[in-house]
Amino acid sequence: MKGILSTSLNKVVPPVALLVVLIAIWQIATVVGEIPAFLLPSPFAIVDELVQFFPAISSATRVTGTNALIGLVAGAILGILVALVANFVRLVDSLLAPLVAAIAVVPIVALAPILYSMFGANSELSRQIIAGIAVFVPVFANTLRGLGQVLPVQRDLMRAYAASPLQVARTVTIPAALPFVFTGLRIASSLAVISALIAEYFGGPRTGIGSFITTAASGSNYSRAWAYVLGAILLGLIFYGVTLAAETFASRHRRR
């Protein structure tokens, strides 16, 4: 028990200490260097705004987080299902390759206004679709790559045992692909938050973090804008941490 606690502390303490040092340097630099707030507010000013406007920041974070979560779940499910089809039907894989490449380079700044026009300026659906599109590409690509990791000798062995295609998929193909699936999900978890947030810059209901960042910055409330940015950072860390925890749990369960 003590060994596990010591190992955990060794992993946690160094990054936390580095963060504290960086914040201290940041605070000293803004005070001693008299850096204007529009260039870089001090950490104390940002924390003060965070405390004062915590209800509004938490509400905006909840809205952006909900949009990102819906996009993450929908995009991940679609990406995994399409990858499974593409793995078993090579024609589908060939047809999807250029389409996925095109989706991967679609800029959010161009897509968001179009979706707002299609679904209405008061709908959150556009942001959820944008997050889903951003999630789909890495999940699809990594899942498809993972599904191709099964060696021919493993497939031959399963055929020798007269295993059905479903049994082969359940016992060999999908377990081999799981690490790649979770790699895609870890990448996608951050992309979902970023995409949902950036989509808020270009219209729609003013309820999410991105909307309040632009409002605060345009009103010269730079410390408040950074407080909302801090909320977005925490949201991204939560998404990444939950995905990482799910991967760790699945890995341990698979070893058993």
C-alpha cells in the first residue's frame, strides 16, 4: 500500500510543483513588468473573476460540456460502426478513404455558419454536429487501424477451430483493436471540447464558454475572459481524464 502511495505521489507531485512555480513566475512577471491586462492578466485577477462569476462560468461550462459530450458519444459510435463495416467490406473502405480525408480538413469556421443557417441560430444541434464530425475522424481512423492488427495466423487458427465470423470478431479482432479505439477516443475527447467551444464563436445561442469569452474580451474584461478560458481548460481535462480512466479500467478487465 505504501509503495502504491509513494508511486502515485512521485507521479503527481512534480507536475503540480511545476505548475505552482509557473503560476508564481506569471504573477511576478505581470506585477514587476507591469504587463497590461489586455496582453496578460495576472493569475490573482483571473482567480478573482473566477470566484465572482463562478455560477455563470459553471453554467456555461455545463452547456459546452453537454454539447461536447453528445458530439463525442455520437461521433465515437458512428466512427466505430463505420470502421467495422469498412474492415469487413473492402469496397466500403476504398469508397470511404477520400470522404474521411475530406471531412478531416473541413474547417469549423466555414462549417459553423452553414449549420446555424440550416438548424437555426437558437439551436445547440449545430455545435453538437461539429463536435461529432471532429470526433468521427480520429475514432474511425484508429479503430480501422486496430481492426487490421490481427495476424493471419490468428485468423487461420480460429478457422481451424471452426469459429464463426462473430466468434472471431468477439475473441480476436475486437480485443486487438481496443487499444487503438481508446487512443482515438483520447484524441477525440479533447477535440470534442475544442470544436464545441470554437463553434460558439461564430453564432448560435450565447450560452456556452466560447460565447462568453468573446463577450468578455469585446468588453475589455480580459481577466474575466481568461476565467472562462480556465473553465474550458478544466472541462477538457475532465473529458481527457474520464476517457483515460475508462481505458485503464478496460485494460485491467481485459487482462483478467
